[in-house]
Amino acid sequence: MTTKERYKHIIEWFTKNMPVAKSELHYNNPFELLVAVILSAQCTDKRVNIATPSLFKAFPTPEKMANASPEVVLDYIKSVTYPNSKAKYLVDMAKKLVADFNGVIPADTEQLQQLPGVGRKTANVIASIVFNQPKMAVDTHVFRVSERLGLTTNSKSPLETEKTLVKHIPQELIPKAHHWLILHGRYVCVARKPKCDTCGLSPYCRYFEQTQQEK
């Protein structure tokens, strides 16, 4: 199977079987999404969603969060991973957002990465979800699933994976494809023991092909 054929079959399968794919983080506006994505680093969406309702109620705007201290914010996010550093990131992010962008989330990924706590992956998530830009955020799920399926080959870094996926996936599908791969990795193509026997992508999957040959 050629790379082009593999992409075609996998995209067709996702389009048919996962027509609606979106973030599992809970949020009501771009600022809340940015906060939630920062908190989700090396943490489950489920745990973030437990912490954010009270956080959002206490700090509903960048201005409110910018005027808080990391110690106060910390009280609301103790249940997430690395709460001390994330509390500082959130306050510093809010301060810069207010000072440099009038409290408005920028659409440009380079500008987004000027905000404390925001790297390339987070910037791509915001650009993709909020502004529907053809940006592919690569987390551990996307990196793993892309390699297993055969969408990438011996990818050395998230950036390399991102460039390969963006090259082969139609632009209009990239925002949705990001969620396809994350959700597939979260629930089917799990890290330790992928559920190949029940996976609809098995006929097009390089990893499945290899495991069958080894039997």
C-alpha cells in the first residue's frame, strides 16, 4: 500500500465513522480554552475539566487572572499535574495577554507562542479550534498513532510529524484530523496495548500488518 493510498483509506474511514470530532476539554470562550490547554500539558482532559469550573468562575477574564497571584490560582488547580509551574504560567500569560493584546487571544501562532506557557503545540490547538486554521497540533497520541498507522515513517520529532501530516491531509480537514488522531489514540490505539482486534483501521494500518506477519 502506498502512502497516498493509506492516507486516502484512513481519511475516508474517519470521515464516515467519526464525522464529529472535537476537543474533550470544557470551555466557553477562547480564553477558557487557552487556559484549559495550558493545564492539559501532561495531564488528562478529564482531570482538567474537574478543576476548571471553579477556576473559570473565579477568573472569567484575562484581566481578573492577571491581577491574581500564582498562589491564589494554585488553590484552584492543585489537582492537575505540575500545579505550581502552571499557576505561574497562567498568571504571566494573562498579564502579557492584557498588556500586549488587549486581552484578546491572537490568531497568529507566532504571537500565541509569545505568551508564557504556550508552545507550538498549544498555539496550533488554539489556531485550529478557535480560528479553524489548518494547523496540526502533535501531542503524544498524534505522534504515536501517526507512526503506527503508517502516516509517518520513523518520525524523529513532533515537528517532523506535523509537517508530514499537513503535507498529506487536505487543508480543510486538518483541524478535524487533529481530533481524529487524538481520540483514536486515547480510546483505541492506546499506548501499551492497542485494540487492534476491534479497530476499523486495521486493514490500512502498518502496525497491524507487521504484527500479523510476525505471528
